[in-house]
Amino acid sequence: MRDPKRIDEILESLREIWKAQPNLRFHQLIYILQNEYSLANKGLGKVESAEIDGFKRTGFDFFNVEDQSFQEFLELSLEQGRWGNEA
């Protein structure tokens, strides 16, 4: 069984990041975090598809990403000050 403490740890990191960027809506924040995580991990989870109108749609499939890995990413991004002085 996964450690339930991870939930509060992840939520606390998300809270710090979001409070540093309060103008972001929740799903904007999540999308940006997924994109940053994917970039830091050689495109992991990135899904692209070509649309009929020629535009490319980009999304992320993080179903198999372990919480610990994502939490480590969140902590590192906070330590590196990526979210401004408020985080």
C-alpha cells in the first residue's frame, strides 16, 4: 500500500506553487506542471495528435507516473525558485 502521507505532501507543494502564481486557474497550473515534468523527463507522458484543421493538440497522460517521482519534481522546482519568491 502506498503511504497516505504522500497526499498531504503533494497537496502542500501544489499549494505553495499555486499561491506563488494566484492568477493561474487550477487546470492551467496542472497543465503547466505536466508539461514541465514531461520536459524534465525526456517527453514522458506527452501525447500529440494532428487535428483536421492542421493544428497539433498536445496533452499529457500521467496515469503511470508514480506520486513520489512527481513529488520530487515539485520539491525540486520549488527549491530552484521556478515559481517566484512567493513559493
